[in-house]
Amino acid sequence: MIDDSIRYDRNTMLFGADGQKRIKAARVGVAGLGGLGCHLVQQLAYLGVRRYVLADGDRASSHSLNRLVTAYPDDVGQYKTDLAERLIRAINPDAEVVNIRHHLPHPDAIGALAGVELIIGGLDNDAPRLHLADLASQHRIVYIDAATDTNADNGPLAYGGRVVTAGTGPGCLFCLDLLDQQQIRRVAMTDEERAADAAIYGVPADALDDAGPSVVTINGVVASLAATEAMVHLTGLRKPQKQLTYRADHGGVRINLDPPARTACPYCIRWASPEPVLAPAYENKLGVGEDERLPQTGLSGESRPDHQRLRTPGQDVAQAATSGGTVPQRAVVDRSRCDFADL
């Protein structure tokens, strides 16, 4: 066994022995072990993280072998969490790994992630992103979200990604307006509601959910940015940036210094609370009593002003049908992943 003081000597030259101890002591959750998450666990393991919660219900497929650094051709069909755990243990044999082979919001994933100090998301859909924001804010867990995307609908091809850190100051996916509410609604819709939605939008139902390009080099850069923000947070080297946007087509990274687009964000209010806050979205799972319940500020958002409220499945469709109005069209730029609009 190699002594930690030798193994991590080059780490401690940057952030000190105390910083390395904090990394070793931290329990880190990684949700999504695909193109981004596989890089994240590799870098976290090399940083010296020893305690993990991994959550993902997907299995490796033939078309994911172009980007999964945890997988080899013989691993097709294996759970991505199993492949991530194998890599972690190859780097740190004494690592503690809680392996959850389920997607959010499965109760096992929610329960395990509620006990970590830091959550890093490498997800490809905004519905589980909102679940993570809800969970992390109610337990005051810092949440770093990473995403990659491409966009060629509004001019020259743009490609890259972004990293958002919530829970260390004002700003999160919700109040920065980075969540695609249409995508969130569709996840909870029935087949009939999706058909009605497609009829109003004039777009085939499956087209709105198509996966885009995913390239290992871009994933690696974005994951490295997220892992670095995790490192500076855990060690205290500096405060993480609210939002970093990587433009691979320009070869640069932008720091977002703009104030959040939404004010009085219910999630940021929870993160700023001096005590952990239990949200109605998880009341039944956590056994919260009637006198402990808060105003509804979870996934349904009923206490928010109407312009800030996340619509319930089919609500916009029904409203448009009954009032003769129209549903706003899907934005050209997919703000759920990378905000290239202002770059």
C-alpha cells in the first residue's frame, strides 16, 4: 500500500495536506455515469475521493463506447455504475462505493444522495436535474451540474458545454433559467398527453427527445471543469464559479457574472436557510409530519408566482385548448444544457 503522503504529494503542493484530508473525508454523489460521469469518477478517484454514491439506471451500449472511459467492448450490457465502481476501485481499492442502479427519482437514489456533502450531475435530461436541485437545496448540499451540447439552428455550428455550481451563493439551474420546462413536462406526461403536445407544437413526439452528439474530448473538458470546481470547493482553495460556459468552437471558457434571471428563487432560498429544509416532493419518503411541512416549493412549484411556476404535465396544453391561446414554441437554443445565446 502506497502512503497517501507520497501518492498525493503533487496534489498537496497546490492545496495542502489539510485540503487532501478534506477530499478523502468527503462523501461525493455522482448522478449520471455516462459520457460526463465516467470522466468525473476517474478524476475524483485520482484526486483522492474515497467515499462515493453512484446513481444511474443505464447500461453501456455499443454506441456509447465512443465516450465511456469506464467501458471496453466486452462491457456492453453492464450497468454504468458497475463500470464506474470498477474504475474507482482500480484506482483506490479501499474506496467506499454505494452503487445505485436506478435513475432519479428512485427512492434508493434519493435516499443515498441525501447523505452526501457534494453532488455532481452528469445528466442528459432536465427532469432529473430538477430532482437534484430539489433534493440538494432541501438538504443544503452543494450541487455541481455539468452538461454538453451542440447547436446549429441559429447560425454557425456551436458546441461545448457548461458547469453550474449551486449552494455556495445566489444562482442555480432554475433561477439562471437553464432548465427546459417543456422537457420536464414531457417526462411526466402520459402517451396521450405527449400526442396532444406534439399536435400543438407540430413536431413529432420523439423529435423533441432525440439525443444529440456526444464526443469524448468535449465531455472530458467539461467534466474536468466540473471536477476542478469540486476540488476547489472541497479543499477551500477558492469559491466555485456560479457558471462556466465552455465554447469548444471558440476554444475558450466564459465566467457568467450576470445576476440570476429569476428573483426570489425557492431553491436558492432553501440553500441559504440556516437549517436543512424538507420539501413536499420527498415528504412521504422522509416521514415528515404535518406540522413540519413547508409551503409547496418543490417540483410542482405551487407557491411561486405564475410566471415562475413549473407547469404540471399537460397544463399548458389544456390551457391552450380551452382558452384558444397558443403554447410558446420551443426555443431555438436548448437552454437546458448549454446557454450559447449570449456568447
